[in-house]
Amino acid sequence: MNNFVYLLFFCFFLAGTLFAQKNDVAFNPYWSQGKAEINVYEISQNRYKENHVGQLVSVFVTEDFLTDKQVKNEQYLNENSTWILKNIQLKKFATGVYDYSLFSSVFTPIDRIKLPKSLKVSASSQEWCGTMYTQFNLLLNEDYKVEHRSYFEKEGDINTRIKQSFLEDEIFTVIRMNPKFLPIGVIQYIPPANYIQLKHLPLQSFNAIASLNSYKKEDLPGGNLMEYKIEYAELKRTMRIVFQNKAPYKIIGWFETFPSAFDGKIRTTRALLKTQKMLPYWKQNSLKDLSLRKELGLD
């Protein structure tokens, strides 16, 4: 009985601690302007036996999302709805004569008490050989249902489940809410969907060590910075995301180090922020709006 009381007390303490941590997206008017935050990064992508230059667009915007159907709430006839922070990332780079286009979308609930994990991630990879598509959907028991479609013979079409784990894809949205929500220590992490596609990894989680510290180097702009680092010993992969330590926690860049599948040499993919702007982009789709692309530095 004493153990039960202790466990109950701990659960209430943990819930209270989480509630006390301010969710910047929920309380900061920055996120309630009726606009989306557009970020353009310059990238150097590790692929084949070299690094290739390219560009990545990262969009953050809030919207209402259906928790049962796990799609955008457009008709407002379903009560199973929650407010989410959505992150769209579109990465493009060329390898010699042909292009790669990697796309991902992450849907993370803002209510970190009732819904502490992202409800859905979808990602695709397109290049001249063909297309891959991967989707994660959170189930009630907190497993992820996974659908994977690929033109590669050994992968084919796969439907599976991954037991209770964290999605690395959701790190960006969680940082923008409050870095204190990030998991620390030994974690079961599911690598990013686009990384799984490029490296042809099995659909599973991996042991990782996650840490959050001050970023002490002076090679990036932005003032006082923090760094969230994830290390996968089995994959020989490290991910480091650098961001400002004050709301709205602007993400300055990230460094992803892993061995190439083609020569085994370890190289680092880099993404460095070049421009950022708040825009109602869904309204800016005419020829006269092309000038905004120049302002953002879009290719």
C-alpha cells in the first residue's frame, strides 16, 4: 500500500512539474499571429562519397488536428480535436546530374499533459530512381503504426508497429514549445523517417543517449545558445541541434554525423539558418508574390 501511495504521489508530482513548465507555443502571442514561420537553411548533405550543397525550407504553423482520424480539422464537426504545432521540412539537393527531394510533416500536440507525443509523421523521398513513403501514426497504447512504401525490392510494402518510443522527427516542434520537454538520458528513439529511407534502415527504434547543454562554441550567430544532442552507438550517428535559449527558441542549425553507406566514411550533414520570416503563405500564391521568394533566398 505504501508503494502505491508513493507511486501515486510521484505521478501527481510529475504532472505538476510538466504543467509548471510554460509551453511557449500555448502562451506566446508570437504563435497566434495567423501566420506561419518560414525558415530557409543552407545545407551540406552527406550522400554517396561526398557532401552536396542544397537548401532546406522549414515551416512552423499551428492548426487544429483530429486526434482520431489524425488529419487536419477542416469542418469542425468532430469533437476529437486538439491544437498542434506542425513542422514541414522540404530538403532539396543535387547529386551530380540528378536531384533529391526529401519531404516530412510532423504533427505535435500543444497539450503536453494529455498528448505528450506527436500524433503523426509522414515523409517521402524522391529521386530519379523512384519514390519512398513512410508514415507513423500514434496508437492508443502509444505504439506507432508504420506504413512504408518503397520501390526497392528488399523493402517493398511494409506495415508494422514500433513499440513505445520517441520520434526523432518531433524534436524540432518540441524545442519550439519548450526545450524542457525534450527527453534526456537513455532513450528509445526512432530515427527520422527520411534518414530511415536514405539508409534503408529496419523500421524500429534504437537505443540512444540524449543530452541538453549550453552551446559554448562561437561559430554560430544568435547569442546565448543551447544544444540538444542524440548519440546512437549502434548506428554510429550523432545529431546536434542548436537553438536560442529564449522563446521562441529559434533553431539556428543542426549537425548530423553518420557513416556513408557507400564508403563507410563518417561525414557531417550541416544545416545553417539563412533567413526567417512570418508569412500567411497560403494566401500568397500569385505571380505578384514571387518577390517573396527572393526575400527568403529561395532557389
